[in-house]
Amino acid sequence: MMVRLETPGDIAAIRIVEEIAFGRRDEARLVEDLRAAGDAVISLVAVMDGIIAGHAMFSRMNAPFPALALGPVAVLPEHRRAGIADKLIREGIAHSEAAGWQGVFVLGDPAFYRRFGFNVGKASGFSSPFAGPHLMALPIGRSDLPARTGSIQYASAFGKLV
């Protein structure tokens, strides 16, 4: 398996991966809307045997410090449990650190995202329409976020996912 940044030639395959992985078109539209608005910062694909088997996107968000939102993360059903999501997320975090971002937020299952260092407690001081037990934060390049409170806003494309 190889993980790399997306290329323009990957866009159709990414759409298919997102639609199949989630069983609906909403996340595929989210990816396209984030790209179109210029909010997509890091978009990675996992390639297995010449096909795109997984995708992860990190997008710009408003926060009291330079921060990204992780999501969506999608893997084709027949390739799940092969470490693809793990590799995509770890590569994305590494890209985030190399680019100087100071934190990443994710909305998801704490049992899954905890392995990457995401923490519900680190996100609990931030106000957001997505605040709650599934909002987590990960400090990048340090042990804590530069701020513990404030308002965070995902890119406007996420508002269409309600």
C-alpha cells in the first residue's frame, strides 16, 4: 500500500470511495465542496494494487490557533481492517506538523481516534456546533494546544452535512 497526496486524476476515484464507504453521497459532496471553496489543505489517497482504496481529508478551520479538521476518512469495505485508515491519518498528521499547523480537530468515535492522540478533554473547552462527547483535539508538535478555550468553526461545507 502506498499513501500519497491526491492528484487531479484521483478525483473521480475519491468520489467513488467516499460514496461506497459511507453508503451515501453526502461525504463525497463534502470533499468536493471543501476543494471548491479552497478549504481542503491535505487530501491523501491510499493506493493498493493500482486502485484507490482509501481517502482522508484535512481542511482549514477557524480556531484561536492554526488548526485543521480531519474528515472525512473513507476506506472501501473490502479493504477495511488492513490499516489503511490508520496510515492515512498518521500521514496526514505528519503533513500537518511539517506544514506548521498547531492542532487537528475530529468528530468521531473516541475509541478509534484515541490511538492517534486525539482527546475529548482537549476539545471540551471549545465552543462549536459540533461540541460534545465525539469532538476531539490533537496538539501538533507539542503536548498541549496553544489555547484551551475559544470558538472553533469547521469550514462552511460541513454545515450541509446536518
